[in-house]
Amino acid sequence: MEQSLLSLVRLSIEQGYLPLYWHDSKNEVVKTFNGMLSLSSECVCIAGTWYHDTINIELFVYDEVDKRHILMEQSIYVFTGRHSGFFTHNDNEFDYFVYRSRYYTLEGLRDNDLVVMVDETIERHEDVYYWHSDNAYHYTPETYEDEEGSDDYNDYDIWEYHDGPCPPDYRKGGNEPAIGFEIEKGGPPAFCGHDDKEGLFKHTGCVMEADGTVDWELKTPIYPLYSNRIESEWLPQIKEAINAKNHRNAGGHIHLSKYPKTGVQLFDYCRPYFPLFMAMYPKRLETDYCQGKTELRLKKDEDKHQAIKIWDDRIELRFPAKVFNMQAIVFRLKFCRIMLDREHNSILSVILAAFDPSTNLGQLVLEVYAGKEKVLLDRILKVSKKYFNTVLENEKHIVHLISNLKRKVLCA
């Protein structure tokens, strides 16, 4: 063997390109892009040039669309979610949406809080407005007229989206379990007997802001969860807003915290109650602005529009539907208190308690679902299976419960 070739073999071995046993596979030896020798079985070939599959790995990627390796410099990364995506050749760039030189699938846009505008450009969801008249996003709010066709809702003086003051914290100490509500509505804002947004904020601590998917939303103060002043004093102050006209996209978000738990810890703590709570609002889980997801994806995606958003210090329940009246919001308040008391620590035990009139949970559920228990149970079992990987249909206690409900008999 010539001295120069022998030196190259030695150098290739020293730098890891060529294994010591290379002579057993002499017919597989190839020269890589940088002149080193390697075995073809340990390389990828791109346009006739060889690259070592580990040493040169930063130079190439796998094209998930065309199913081949390509050079990194010829690739684009396409987001399919907030933290997920794939590489493909830049020749395919026109197949995807582009925002600030980053590429997205339609699902990737949604998970990153981006929307396609009426002019087909891409913008952040929080910066634009959804029009129901054409089911498209616009740069300006949609205008509405009252019954006489003269009053523009947007003439009302309310804060812009996320531009209002921070709602106050009504807790005596910052470590008490807390709850706060976001009440979305349609039509003219209801200032609850006050002259304007400032008066409403001064007397109730509530902030009224514009919202791109509804006409306005009311953000309440942070309330101490177990204080009876919530239903006896604070919520009655904003009864006019609670009972105001509903928008078809309206929801009633709930923020919950329980110090010192993080958002993820509180999610796990409340998990046994989620299938029951979510089953009360099944249609919300199928919308773009309240996406039902598995618990793994809820924790991983950090998506603003998922059914339960997990913050660092709290959870935000986005799945509760529009707030029709005071009774509806007090029901949710009571449910959250029971959920954070966590008398039951499994999905199965929560379900059984929900249909047992002798429990606090069962008494609360019967206030709304008396006569509709079988429908609710069917929903719970579907939510448990679809989002929480919990199949209970054949569990003996559930079979017995289903039998009782068919005979219109509740748990004894």
C-alpha cells in the first residue's frame, strides 16, 4: 500500500471515520466529503457525496417529506406544534405557512397562537380579530349594530386585549388557595351600574377588556377560594355582567392556584376530577380555541388554546362554556372547592361519588344533572378514555352503576 494511502487510513482511524476492522470490509470503503475514509455502512450518501453518520451529523438532516437525507444548509424546519416539527428540503417551502422566516403546518400555526388572515398573511392570534360574518381574521374589530341599526359595540370605552390593569388580589395572604374568573360575553359591555371601565374597576376590582373572539370579557380579582364572600358579596356586584348577553364563542375560564404547588403539580392533584368536569362541557373540547388533548400533550404543548393551560403557579381551565347566569358560576365555584378538597383520589372514585347523593359532590352534580345522569356518565367515560387513558366501561363498579342508572336508581 502506498505510504500516502496508508497515512490516510491511519488518520481516518484516529479521527473515528474508519473502524479498526475496516480491512474485513475493504469493498465498503468510501471517501467522505472531507477526504477521510470510512465504511459506506457507516455513512449516508447525499447527491453522490458521503458523510459519516455520526461525526458529520450536524451537516445533514433527514427529509421527512421526501424520505431521504439532505444537507442542513438546504433544509427548512417546519413546526407542527409548539415544540415539535420536522425537516424537509427548502424546495418544499411553498407547501407551508411562513411567519417571520419560520415555517408551519396549519396545526403548527394553531399551537403557536398564529392564524391565517383574510388576506392570507399570518399574524399572532392576540393581535387580530375574528369576524363571524365571514369566518375570517381581520386587523380591525368586527362592528355590530343594535336592533335599531345604529350602535357600534366598539364605541364603548373598554381596555384593549391584555391592556387593562392587573386585577387585585383579595386574599389576606398570598398562600391561600385562589380562584379567578374570565367571563366572556357579547353585545354592549355591562358596567354593573358604574359609569365606565374605571368605575367598574374601582368598585369591584374587575377589568373589562376587548377580545378578538368575543365582544368583551370581564376578569375578576383573585378571590380566596373558600371565602363565602365570593357568592354572597363579590359576584353579586357584577351580576349584570354575569347575566349579560352571551357570544356564541363565549367561555368562562377559571384560574386556580394552591400554594406551594406548581401548575403541573396542581394539574396532577386535580386530575381525578377532570374527566367529570370536562364532560359537563363536551362541545368546547372540539373547538380551535379550547382544544381537548391527552394529559401528556396538555403538559408538553404549553398551548394557549388547549382545554387546560398549565402555568408556572396555577392552572387555567378553559373548557367551561359560557356563563349564562349567577347559578352557573356559583356551581363552578362549588365544584372547584370540592376538587381542591380532593376527598377522592382516583377517576373511578370521583365518578362513583358524583352519582352518590350522600356525598357533597353527588349533591352538587344532582343540582344540574338530575334526570340526565346516564348522559353525563357516558360523556365521562368517553373523556376518561380519550384524554386520560383510563378505560372504565368494564370495571365492575361502573357496570353496576350503569345498571342502576338504566333502572333509574342512584347509588345507595
